[in-house]
Amino acid sequence: MSRIYSKLCSLLLVEHFGPIVQQVGTDLINNGQRSLHSIISTVDLPATKVKEALYVLVKHGFVTYIKQKTNLYVIDCKRIIMILRYPRYMFLVKTYCGNESEVMLEEVLKHGYITASDLIVKTYNRIQELPSSQEPSVENVKDTFELLVKNQFLMRSLSFDMNLDDTKKPDYNLPDLNLRVIFNLLENGEGDPGDSKIYWKVNFDRFTQDLRDQIVISAITQKFDKNAGELMRQLINLMYLRTASWSDTSNPIPYTEIKDAVKKLNYPELEQYLEQYLHLIEVDSNRFIMRVGDSSGGQYSVNMKNAFNQLAWATLDNIVTEKFGSKAARIFRLIRNKTTIELEQLQQVAMMPTRQAKLLTYTLAQEGYIQVQEMKRSGVSAGPMKTFFMFYIDLNQVVQMQIGHCYHALHNIIQRRDHESTSNKRMIDKQLRVDILSSNMKEHGATEEQLADIAEMVTPSEKQQLEKVQKSIQKLSAAELLIDETLFLLDIYQRYH
């Protein structure tokens, strides 16, 4: 594990859970499997605090344990990195299941795992507190929970024993809830709604699949049009009916099934030119789909492995263009297309001055985007002509390097954002107090003059500085999301390769 990867995980833990959880988490990150006694002896914290921190880490799924004579705790750093994607998960369920589902998912993410009745009560109370929201109903909130489970965004939390995770299948059986008892709980009453000790957690694999599918659909939409993108969506949906979620390629999908699925949509152009759209995507150089048979009007297969291979190449091509310019990107593409190529041959086909081509080639090699292999000429026994150098691209190596760059950039962004917030904390707190005071005075019928006097408590220079800080934090947050999108795409490439 790289040092910057460990530092990023530690930074995410302290940002979201505080320094005590960070200390215990960092100890597990640096030392691997650890017993409770080993952690307590290493970390400068009381035993009770270590146990509380482990409880938080286990509850949120960051740590699992291996049952032995003494339980060994193991931390999952990939699961910690998923914290970066929580906003995208919430936006996803909001799109599919409505506004109430976003609040509900946030509660599950906040608690790690939770019973359905507690989740309904907490979501109901949260929606009530939202400004300009209608009075929620318990029935609607319960329906939202069931919708999240039916769409497999939530699943039962069965075990945190690492030895059992692979053997138990996800459980989506809905509990039989007593709504009357839930009404009592909302009024500070007591009772058992019928789901005690039945806990629910987020199904992160489902979110990963949906974000993966969105990338493929978006790529097709950008290359062709929205009709082609919708066709790709239907192909992926049909893929799920006959193929395991993470298979490299799908089982054959008959044309008749594709036609029936498209007829149910409101896309008249796609329905009219379905064969042409299928042919366009099939013959495209990226080969996201393949024609694998002629029966039933033709059979097509979705090739996810090849799709992310092509998307990884496109991503690296854009990165090289941004870092080194379009001419360097041309050399990068030439080496990719030729597989291996000598420098002299590269200079001939690069269509740029020899000196510039040589400089850019060695720059890319020095930065790790292309690799060099020394070769021996046959029939030459000695002298400078005995060896020559071939340039090639090791995609797996370059992807791994770029993932490391993403970790480094995310670490720096989070640190910079924390610095901006900390160094301007006094002004931010002052503005917050003024806003709260102004809001309270409005509720009590304050005049415009009184509200203006309260607003003047923050000086013009402070307002200007606050605007500058807020813009900076917004830019950093936007950059964090964009870098994580690149990181996610490259992670999916590695999952298939």
C-alpha cells in the first residue's frame, strides 16, 4: 500500500469521524490484521476509547473481523475511499426514487446500519424539519424504504465476520412492520414494530454497478446521440436478466428482445432506426457491443471489459493532452496503435520536427506514460548497433500510476479545503451567528432597519473575504468530485483486468 493512499484514508477518517477513530484506523492501515490487545498496546488511547472507535469502524463497514481464539480486525481501505462517492450515491437514489429517498439514504450512511423502523422515524423527523416541505406521511416514508430495498440499494446487514461474507447471499426480504407502533414511536412512545435486530445497510455493489453503467451510457451518448445512449441502457438492462453483474461479456441478447424493450420507450426515432443504431455501435472502433449470432434476427453481446479498456485509453489520452500538449498526445496514440515502435520510425510518422518528437518521447518515458525496452539486433556481434530501443505502453502500469496521482491530488485538495475553513473559522462562525440572529429577528417581526443593522455587523471587507473563501472551497469540492470520477473509472478498469 502506497504512503499517500494510507494518508488519504487517514484524512477521510479524521474528517468524517474525528481523531480517535482516525488513530485506531491508521494503526490498522499501517499494521494490517490486529487483535484488540495489539491495538491498545500501540495506540496512545484508553481501552474504552479504542473499543468505541472499533465499534464505529465496524458499524460503518470499514473494519471486519476474523473469528479465531482472539478476534483479528482487518480494515478495508477501498471501502474508506467510497466516502468520496456518498454525494453521488445520494443524487443517484434521488433521481431513481425521489427526494425522500435521498434523506433516507443519508441516514443509513450516517449510522452504518439501522433497523427499518428507526430509519422511518428518523427520516420522517428530518423531512419535517426541512424548510418549505409538505407534511410527510409515515406510509409514504415506509413506501420509500420498500422502494430502496426493491431496487437493492439497501440490504440486510447479516455479519461482520470476514469468513462469512463470501458465503452469505444478500438478503432483501422486507420486514412486516406495525405502523401503529411506528406512530407511537414518533410521539415518543414505546413498542416493538416487529423488526428488532433486523438491520439494514447500503448495498455499495449496486451503486458501483449503476455508476459503471452511467459511464458507459454517457460515453455512447456523447459519441452518437441520446437515442444510442438509451439503446445502450436497454442493452445493459437486458444483460442483467441473463448474465452475472460483473461478467466481462454478457450472454447473447436476441434482436427480438431488444426490439420489444425499445417499443416500450417513448423514442420513435430509435424504434424506427433500431437496426442502424445497433450496427453503428457494433462497427464502432470501441466495440462496446458485438454481434455474436444471426438467429432471432441477430444476437448481440455487451462487452464491459473492452468498454472500460477503451475508456481507460481515452482517459489517459486526455490526461497526456492536458499535461504535455496535443503533440505529446499524438505520440502517445501512435505508440498505442503500433504496440511497439522504434524512435526513428516514430519520428518519421509523428509529423513534427525530429528534435521535438525525440524530446516529447523521452519526456513521456521519464514521466512513466510510455515504457522503453532494450532489444538486441540479430547478426550484429558488437558495437553501438548491437542494441536498439523499442517504445511501448504498459496500460496496467500507467493506470496504476495514474490512480496514485488521483490519490495524491485528492489528499492535497482535502488538506487545502480544511486549511481554508480553519484559517477563516472566525469569520465563517461570525457570519453564521449573524444569519441565525437575522432569521430569529424576522420570525419576531423585526423591521427592515433592524435587519440592516444586524447585517452591518459583518464588515464589507469581511464579506469580500468570505465570498473569496466560499468560491475557493466550492472549486476545491468540484475538483474533488471530478478527480474521483477519473479514479472510479480507472478502478473499474482494474476490476475487469
